[in-house]
Amino acid sequence: MFDAPSVQKLPPADRAAVSRLLGDAEAGRSSALVVCGLPGAGRTTLSRIVSAAAPGWTVLSATGHADESGVPYAGLQSLLTGVRDVIAELEPEPRAALRRGLSGASPQAERLALGLSLQTLVGTLTARRPVLCVIDDAHLLDEPSWQAVRFAARRTARFALLATMPAGADPGGLPVHHLRPLPAEQARELLARHAPDLAREVADAVLDRAGGNPAALIDLAAALSAEQRRGYAPLPAGLPPQSPLRRRFRAELDALPAATRDLLLLAAAPPFAALPDILAAAALLPRHGAAAPGAASRESSPGSESSAPSSRASASAGSDRLLADFAPAERAGLVVIDGSGVSFPSTPARGCAYTENPAGHRRAAHAALARVLAARGDRLAALLHRAAATIGPDPALAAELTRAARAAEPSTATEARRYAADLSADPADQGAVLVDAARSAWLAGRPHDAGLLIRRVPPAAGQARVRARGLTAEMGLPDGRPGARELLLDVAAELADTDTATALDALALAGEAAARPGEQRRYACLAHRVLAYRRGDEPPAVTLAFHHVAGLAGMADGDEPAAFARFRQALDVADRVADPRSLLRAATAGVLVGDSRRAAALAGRAAVLAAESGATVLVPQALEMAATAGMAAGEYPAANTAALDGAALARATGQPVLAAVHSAVLAVLAALVGDRATALSRIEAAGSGPSRALCEWALALLDLVGGRAQAAAERLARVVTAPPGYGSAMLQVAVVPHLLEAAGQAALHDALGLDAVATGFDSWAGRTGQPAWLALRDRCRALRATDAEAAESHFDQALRHTGEAGFPRAHTELLYGRLLRRRRRHVEARTHLRRATETFRLLDAEPWAAQSMRELRAAGERVDPRATALDGLELTAQQERIAVLVAGGATNREVAQELHLSPRTVDHHLRNVFARLGVRSRTEMARMLSGG
């Protein structure tokens, strides 16, 4: 029963609560559960799902109705309609009591007899099969019926009572389960079923507005116009007028006292205020008997000392009275007051509390909050409320908002600049602030809002229109949108002589376009034109941008020494920069000059600063760079963690293409250690698009470890010769060592024409001066050597570099050992092959360890099967994460979903964890990890 597909689709917390309820009844116990939630949360849907998913049970169901709540036993009549034949089989006394109750003639004195008779009836039913009693809207059931059902539920074995009520209703002493907003993935699936044609940014905005409320999602999706569905028009300010959910919320609000509705309006008015400010603003609203505007200042002006205590006492009493006005909304579950915070458990409820008021009331609320916040010194919040209360142009207020936005986090800055644009009278000023607002919205993870703001830039806005095109292209870069880089070059060309900062930004973003045939000269010419405007006294972030663009221009010119010099200058400036975007440029420069560890550190710092500043869209971008640089540095556990976090954040911020890139990075990391099942599942998650080249690298690695050298070589040759794309400049360098290895094994070096690729890598790696890349350079020289003596020399040199460690060094040891074994230098070969085997085992790279052991056997070593035991080894980072999740109660499937692994891989890792920890069960492992 618990495996019914409909039940399995319930959110995990709801599924667990229902499973406990039904499990207790099946085990021979009585059980009851009241499910509470606000309108639209899914109470009725849950009751229907559970009723339909109970084969082998007797299901009794009823629904409470407001117009029958005063009719005694109306609910019981409805509930027992389907079992009247069983009532006829009862003993005379309980049968008579039930019939008197069902006829509505049972007096108060017989309620106990009726409860006992209902218990007898239910006992008769449960003797045949378990009984599930489902009552929807139980708060509207007449009290005698509800009392009789609760009586039976507490006393009857194999009986499960599931009742639903709105938040804040009295559950009658029964256990309560509160419905929470739908988890993100389930909300997205529900929206896709009802509106599969929504643009991605629109879907994200609808999900945000619905706040996980299923009914809100359905109502919003149904009301969208064609323009809204494609993102060309703003979404409705709240639930649509014809929304059934909106009508239900309106009814709940209308049932509240006027003073309570005023408080809810103040609490729902953005930007949201704290409780003391809400209460102070409420005192200024006319409905609360506020004095005229001047009276408040007269009351707060200095008076005699003798009047001060009484004024304070009066103010305290007023606050207590206003706070008491919140109580009806709290009892209804519409708001939660915790300390000085007022929160709405439901996003649609907050929206209705605001939009269901006339415009004049909303402006009055904003004006009152503006006065209170200004008096308290919260300047930006006060300005935002002033703007919301203002009608018509107000250039002075617009200028204040623009200045205040400069120090605000992106989400708040978006609103400040949007209001400033609305209040501006000059098209040029309006256009400039709209572009800034759009950038803030994009950084805050709101691409739909950013696109709408860009569309509002007026034709007469001049250079703001060009900047808007540049921002549109920048937003499209991670998605690999066609023409984005070319558009950035156009923007740089238009602004090169008038807006150096924006032109630099465009060139920095379009850097990889320089690798396209025919684009190198254009990029270099534009870059040199913009670089000529450098004065030398620019702030560090601008100086870094100049060096970065100069380095890219050097690459376009084919002047690698000059490019390296300017990229290193950019790295020198990075420590004086605190802007996430600038740090990402520095990290890119670090990767391009082979300083992968520095690049990973800079990208990690960019991620932290982006998160702290509210630039949420940049965090997964920074984590992608951290993962890529960490992988290049051989720091696989750190790279894996960055990519896992980045994938989750990319999905959360509406960047599915970037999430796919993170999945592809995870696929490469899995393939590097030979984990075929996980690599393939991550490749499937990545799909096609900009991440495809990374997926091809992962597949080639699987081919390589599986002995399919020709397939690996052909795949990687396509990667290095493909047109430039997302991250291709770095990728086409990183794959070369594996390409040369595969081509050498398959004797395809000449056929694939790899001389230029090998020479370019050799030159680049040597110029980096980094031990890890120098070691790879020498390994590649060994693989290309036609003379065995020369190959040995290069392998020796590769292993002398102290920078190569972990997996890359073990790989070199394996290749060197294989060469020595084939030259019948078995003793020396075994030394290298043992080291390779030990390292691969430590890293849980079993296919590579198996390959090393095969070479060991071929070199004459007797490998004891017991030598492969893992007891006593430390856990790898991946194993540690799996162990912690499992110890916390997660199933293998849940761990697989969390870590983007296959269930089979989780099972394999878990067996190794048990072996390394010396335990035999999950319970033992959990006890060991908890220190128990």
C-alpha cells in the first residue's frame, strides 16, 4: 500500500506522516492524524490520494460543510452511508443507538451510548479489514459527529482517522501534521504539467510567487497570457481575479476585524518591516484613530518632564492593544509572530493581504511605514516606502533612491532603481537606471525581472540602449546563446571611445570569441583601442580588467609571452579586489597561465563574496570555476564538493545550463577514477548544450580505463578541434595528456595529426612554470618519444616534479611501470606499479587499481587477494559524505540523488566504507561516526 505511486509522489514529510498513520493501524493499533494547512496547501488533495491508495481497507469518508455544522449528526450520517448493511448486523442496543443518532434524534444524554455504538460498528468492520476514516474540512463537521468519531478513534484497533482542517483550527486533542510548501522539484513538476510552454525565467518567477502553494501554481499558470508565458509582459501583481484560491483568502481576510486587516497590510507591504515598526505605523493609520500628520510630531516634541512617563506608558498600552489586534490572524494561521518578526507562512496569503486592499489604503500604509522608518534612521527602506506612496514623477526622490541603491544588496537595489526609473522624467536618466536595475535583478537571480526591465529602456535613452544589449548578451553567455559573444564585441565597438568601463566588461566577457577564425583580428583591434584609454590611476578592479583584456588580446595576436605577462599582472592585482566579477576574471587568468591552485582560491573567494553581497547568480558561476581549477590542480575532493554545491545553486537560481555544466564536471571527476555508473548518470543529467565537450571528455576517460584507446582518442581529438565554446580554451588544454595517451596506445598520433596539439601543449605547460603542468608535459613527452631510453628519461623527469601528486602522479607511475615491464625491467616496474596501486586504492579508483595490479602480476609479483582489503584506510571525501548521509538515516537512493551518483555506486562506496571502518551495519557506522 505504501508503494502506491500516488502516495510516493507526496512530499517526503507528508508521505512519512501518512505512512506512520496507516502503519500503526495495520499493526493493530488505533491511530489518528489531523492535517492542517492554509488554503491551497493541498489538504483535500492529500485526503483524496490517501483514500484512493488504500486497497484492502474499508474507507469511510465525509466532508464538513458550513451550512450543516449546526445540524447534529449530519456528518455521521454522511460518514456511515456506505455501511448501513453492517449496522443492520449489530446487536439491538448499539444498532438502536446508531439509528437514533443517524436520525438526529439522539439527545445529549445518549452521546456516550452513541460513541460506544460507533466503536462497536468500527470494531465489526476492523474484524474484516483495517478501516480508514477520512474527513475533509473536519472543522465544519457538526460537533456531536466529530466527538463520536474521535471517541472511536482513540479506542479501536486497526482504525486510522485522517482529518483535514485549516491552519489554526482546533484539532480536538488529536496529533497534528502541518502541510509545508511543496519542495522545489515537486512544485516545478506540477507547474510543468499545467503550463509546459512557459519560458524558463517565467516558470521560475511563477514558482517564486506561488511559494510552494499547489493551488496558487495552478491558478497563476491558468491565467497567464501568451505574452506573459514567453516573458514579454509582467506577471500579475497577485493571484488573478478569477482565482478560486484568491476568493478563499479574501473570505478569510474579510472575516477578520478591520484593525487586524490593517496590521496584515502593513506586514505585507514591501519592503517588509519589523513588528515594532508595524505597530508604530498602525498608530498613524486613520482607522486606528491617528491624529493628523502634524499631531504626531507635536506629541513627540519635547514636553515637560512630568508628562514623559505617562506618555511612555500610554505608548506601551497602545502597542499592547495593537499587538492584540494581530491575534485573530495568528489564530487563523495567516501570520506567525516570533519576537520582533512577523512572517506569513504562505506567500500567496501575504500577496492577498496586500493586494486585496484599495490602492489608497496601500499608499497610506507605505506612507506610515516611511515616516516610522525615517524616524528610526532606516533610510533606504523609508525611501522605498515613500516611492510606493508617491504618484507621478519626482526627480529628487529618484536621485535619492539611485544614490542609496549603490550600497544595497542586489535584490533591494533592484527595487530602489525600479522606483527611481518610474519617478524619473528624463528618458536618458530613466534608461540608465533601468539598465542598472536589470543588472541588479540578474545578479539577485531574477532573470525574468531583468528581461522586463531591459525591455522598458526607452528608445531615446542613448547609450543606455547599448548597455542594455550588452547586459542581454552577458545574461545569455552561460546558456551558450548564439551570437552572444559577437553582440558583446559590437557593444565594445560602440562604447570604446565613450564608456571605457562597459567596453572593458564586454571585451572581458567576449574573450573566447577571439579564438574563432576571422574574429582574432577584430578582437585584438578593439582591445588595443580600449586599452589606449588606460590612465594608470584606475581603481584595482578596473586595473585588473585592463590587464585581463590585454592578456586576451595577446592570445588573439598569437603572442603567448605577452599574454602570460598581462594575465600574471592581473593576478598580482587580485588581492586588492573585493568584487566577485573581478575575482572571477582573475581566476580565469590563473587557469590560463596554469596557476590552478591560485585560480581555485580566487574562485572560492568570489563565491563567498557573491553570497555575502546577495549576488546569488554569480555563486554557482564562481563554484564552476573553483571546480574546474580544482580538477586541474588534482584536488578532486574539493572540486567535487564545489561542483555538487554549484549544481544545486545553479538550479535554485534558475540557471539549468550552468547546472548541466556542473553535472558534466562531476561526470569527468567520476570518470577520472573509473566510476562508470556514476559518470554515465551524470552525463545523462548534463544532457547536451555547452556541457557536451566535458561529457565527451568523461566518455573518453571511461573508454581509456576500459581499454578502448581508439574510441578515446577519436573523442578527444574532436574536443580539441571543435569550434570555441563555453570554457573551451581551458578544456582544450586539459584533455591533451589523455588524448596523447590514448592516441599512443592506439597508434593514431600521425593519423589524427596531433603534432601541433602536442607542441602547443608542450610550449604552454613549460611557460606556466607550475610543477604539476611540467610533470604532465614530461609525461606527454615520454608518451610521444620514439626511443625507449628517451621515454624513460622523460618519465623520470616527470616524477621528479614535486607538484604532481595524488591521481595524476599515480597515473604517471602506472604508465612508467607499464613501459618498464614491457622492457622486461620487472623489479623497477614493480616499484612504480605498487605505488600506483596504493594511491588508486586510497582514492577509491578501483578500475585503475585493478589495471595496476594486472600489470604487477605481469611483472612477476604475486598479488595476495587479501592485500586488497580496505580495513584501516582513511575514508575518501566522497566516502565521508556518503557515510554522514547514511548515518543520518538517508537511504541509498536518497544519497544518490543528493550527490548525483548512481544507487549502485552508493552501494559500492558503502561497502568500502564498512570495510575501512571495520563495521558491519549502518547502525554500527552511525554509532562510530557519532562517537557513541
